[in-house]
Amino acid sequence: MDGIYKEIDQKLVILSNERIADGVYKMTLEGHTSLITAPGQFINIKIPGFYLRRPISICDYDASGLTIIYKVVGNGTKDLSSMKAGESLMCLMGLGNGFDVSAMGDDVLLVGGGVGTPPMYGLAKKLLAMGKAVTVVLGFNSYSDVFYTSEFEELETSVKDGSMELRVATVDGSVGTAGFVTNCLEGTEDITDYAACGPIPMLKALYGYFEGKAPGQLSFEERMGCGFGACVGCSIKTKSGFKKVCKDGPVFFSSDIIF
Amino acid sequence: MTDIRTELSGLVLDNPIIPASGTFGFGREFAELYDINILGSFSFKGTTREARFGNPTPRIAECREGMINSVGLANPGIDAVINEELPAMREVFTKPVIANISGFSVDEYKYCCERIDKEEQVGIIEVNISCPNVHAGGMAFGTSPEAAAEVTEAVKSVTSKPVYMKLSPNVSSITDIAIACESAGADGISLINTLLGMRIDIRRGRPVIANKMGGFSGPAIFPVALRMVYQVYEAVNIPIIGMGGVSCAEDVVEMMMAGASAVEIGAANLTDPYICPKIIERLPVLCEELKINKLSDIIGHAHG
Ligand SMILES: Cc1cc2nc3c(=O)[nH]c(=O)nc-3n(C[C@H](O)[C@H](O)[C@H](O)COP(=O)(O)OP(=O)(O)OC[C@H]3O[C@@H](n4cnc5c(N)ncnc54)[C@H](O)[C@@H]3O)c2cc1C
Ligand SMILES: Cc1cc2nc3c(=O)[nH]c(=O)nc-3n(C[C@H](O)[C@H](O)[C@H](O)COP(=O)(O)O)c2cc1C
Ligand code: FES
């Protein structure tokens, strides 16, 4: 197709697909990633045998491929988990706005809850590369649900001392602080911004905690018909009008959000 | 090469492929993906008098070979459509477009059609009568021949553009409704809209869709849609735009053989944004395989 038009439906080849926690899988895929422009964007995956595609956040990417992390919750993700290296998937690429790092100051708090964690990895990497200080808080239910903490730790050791700090909370206290991510926020009074992805109650708690203190960017989920702005299936009401989670989001500024 | 042009009420289309209302917005998202001027035309998002958020979310559910939507006519309202969407659309689409109009009262249909009548780029007005009539206990206009005729007449009185009435399949006799529309002056018939459907999330034991039910569409409904197009073709003498589950060039030919002069493609645009260009490319090849010299010759061919 002509160069002025975007070929968003790309064939990605599975390089690996492995279980990394209870019901949670990490998949690496090879293919064109030039349409990905920001951390927090997602891809919409055609899983053979299912009519609608499955939206999954991009955890990390480079010029030759990307990583996703997904939880098995239904038949689509179950089938995805049994796919093998060498098989391929058609994916709509570079969907959504992603996090706006240019709007962030130099001391950013990143909060990921459960499978809301993956986009925080790409975002942390990006912010660190820009020379910003990053505090990452990850929340899980229990020991068996925890994943990707070692990757975050590697990131922490790869940058100069003090520019990154990692905190983990589990509801049952089996790893890190006992409780929710909001129990891990001491010392964050001076942050310039926060970014978050996770369950709605977590986003709501953070929104309340930082209201009037720091601006945030929050990533939302909604059931999607298309993922690229055509069906208006994924609308939410914001202070600046009706918005599509798939196209205007999934990331929205705290100043725009109505809870 | 086969001539794949077709005609709707004097409007000659380069091909019979028309993205269906509600699956193509106002064309902008797709204009980034391909040159949308290759389409026969497209039917823009159902427009009402006021801006509407639509129904609460979740309003999309997956089905085997299909989907349910209860988007609920979310749209920016006729003023914003005329002042913002249509000027933006003109930048990316230069052919006559199909204006899809909805309403919750006869007056609302009339008002919207009167406004849209003045828009030069609108080639056809497609009137969606699957909406509930708020003045008649919420029963959809499209479920009674009298109400369907009343809307047709009201709309015809305010526009000189061809009016295509878009029928709901959720009726006991689709031909009665089509005949009522034709008698009331309709220039054509579009069918089918979505079938009322439902899914339950068995883990929660609750409907998937916030509004409980919604419109079922996609490949699974193709045989129902085809049957209705076939029946309506025998009942009326005005052109038909056939739709419901069309997903490939073969489906297009089948719909046309049943009696459709052109074909709309809905849900398939959502799962494969390039489906329309793919079908337009494949259609002449398929025609050659089937030894069809002129695509419009096959309209209603299955009626023997
Ligand atoms: C922008 C975005 C990013 C996401 N990123 C991730 C991620 O990185 N990792 C991850 O594990 N999950 C992510 N999700 C959730 C993921 O899309 C669902 O878990 C997945 O679609 C479930 O599919 P299924 O067939 O297993 O479940 P089923 O319940 O059988 O799916 C049925 C239908 O509902 C939809 N659906 C079910 N749950 C959700 C949900 N939570 N959000 C949206 N649609 C849903 C499915 O897409 C499908 O159309 C994301 C969702 C969105 C909207
Ligand atoms: C998400 C979605 C939104 C729709 N919105 C409208 C609408 O605004 N007006 C209308 O007349 N039909 C609407 N429809 C119905 C389609 O135009 C079409 O009649 C129906 O979906 C059957 O075709 P399909 O099986 O190819 O999807 C909508 C369908 C879908 C899937
Ligand atoms: S999912 Fe279709 S518009 Fe967002």
C-alpha cells in the first residue's frame, strides 16, 4: 500500500511464550514496530478462532520486536498461552496515545497493579533514558502473582545510583510491604508527576491521594470492538467531553478524569 | 475486466462496497489507513438531533463469528456533524456519501433530514428506524408498518434526496415493513440492522453488556440477512442495499444475487480495517472466475 497510508495490521512472529507467574505469561514477538510511538500504547491481537481482537499493552519494544505480558482470564488469553515460538499473530500496531513523557517533570512516580505492571516497564526505561528520577511501586495479591520484579531490579542497577527506586507491595504481605500500593507512598511528597495502570479501585485511590498535590497520567481499560477509533464502543466521559479509550486514551490526564 | 459499477437511485457507484453506519465513523480513522475514495460510498455514523454519549459501558460483547454492540447511537449531534464532521470528511472523501439518520420521534427524523438535505455531499439519506419511539412506549419505529410509513412520509416531505429506509430484522414480517415504506414513498431499502442479542458472563452470572442486550452482527447473521434481502426483493420494486455479516467478495456476490444493488459492510471493518480494499480488489477477479461480465447483471439473479 502507498507510503502515505499506515499499514497497522502487522504480522508478528512469536519468539518465546513463557509462564512467569500464576496464570501470567510473557510473550516476545518479532516484527515491525515503527508505528509504536510511546510507552503505554497497546496492540490488538487476532487470536485464531475468536471474532474480536484482544487488546494488550506493550511492555517493552525495540526496532525489531516487542514484549507483552498477559494474564489468562478467558478463552482468548488461554489459547494465546498455548501458542508456540515460530507461530505468528496478526496485530494492529501502535494503538492509543500512550504516556506523554514530555508533560512529565523530573521526579516521576510509576504505579502498576497486577497486569497493569507491564506498561510501567517501558515507561520507566524511557524516563530513565531521559535522565529523570523514577520511583516504581508495583502491587500484587500474593507471592505467586508477582512477576517482572527482577527485570525492574536490573533496570535499577543499570542506571546511576539513586535515579531509580523499586517498591513492591502484596496484599498478603508475602513479598515486600503488606497491603496496597497506597501503603508504599511514603517519601513521595516531592514527586513532580505520577503515572499509573491497574484496576480501577487502585487508580481511584491514587487519584484521591495525589489530588491537589501532583498531576497524573492514568491508563484505563474498556471492552473494545475495534481498538482504533471506528466503533465508539469504548467511550468514557471526561471533563473535556466524551473520549474513546482506544484512540484518545488509554492514558488520560488526572485533570481530565471523572471518577 | 468485469464492470463492477452499480447504481442506486441514479447515483452511479464505482463498486458496490459501502462501509456500514457505525463501523466507519466519519471516515477519518480509515483515511489514515487507505485511500477511502476507492469505496463505492460509505454510510456515516447514525446522527441524532442532540449529541449522545450512548449507553453505559461495557457496550461490546464477543460472540462466535460475531459481536454484540449497545453503543446506543453515540454521536456528536446534527450541528456538530454538519459544522465539524462533514467539512473534515470532505478533506478525505470526495464522492457522494450516505447520511445515516436516527431519531426518537417522527419530528426528530424530520428535523435531522431537513438539515442534512442541504449538504451537497450527501447522495442518499439512510433512515435507521430501529430506534425506540419515545412517544409510543419505546417500541421501535421499524417494528410496525404504520410507524415505518409515518417516518418515511415525514422524511420524504423535507428532502429531495433519495431516501433509503433501513429496516430492523427484529420483526415477524420484514416484507410488510418494506412494502409499507415503499408505499409511503421510500426510494430504496437498506437491510438488515442488527439482531437483538445477549451474552452472560458465566463467571459473574451477569449480562456482559451493561444494558443487558444489544445488536448482534457479523458473519453469524449472514444467512438471516441474505434471506431477508431475498424476500424483500420479491416484495418491492425499489433498490436494496444488502448488509449483515458480509465479510468477503463471495458474500457480496451472494447478496447481490439475492437482490441487493449494493452491499454494506459493518463489523468486518472492525476486525480487519483493510477488509473493504481487500474485497474491492478481489471482486473483479471473482467475477471473472464466475464468468460475470457486468456485476449489476447479477442483481436478483437467484430469483430464477
Ligand atoms: C488498552 C488495554 C490494555 C490491556 N493490557 C493488558 C495487558 O498488558 N495484560 C493483560 O493481561 N491484560 C491486558 N488487558 C486486558 C485484556 O484485554 C483482557 O484480559 C483480554 O481481552 C481477555 O480476553 P479473554 O478472551 O481471555 O477473556 P474473555 O472474557 O473470554 O473475553 C471476551 C471478550 O471480552 C473482552 N475483555 C475481557 N476482559 C477485558 C478487559 N479487562 N479489558 C478489555 N476487554 C476485555 C475480550 O477482549 C473479548 O472481546 C488490556 C485491556 C485494554 C483495554
Ligand atoms: C458498533 C456498531 C455500531 C452501529 N451503529 C449503527 C448506527 O449508528 N446506525 C445504523 O443504522 N446502524 C448501525 N449499526 C448496524 C450496522 O450498520 C449494520 O446494519 C449491522 O451491523 C449488520 O451488518 P454487519 O453484520 O456487517 O455488521 C452498527 C453496527 C455496529 C457493529
Ligand atoms: S474500540 Fe472501537 S472506538 Fe474504541
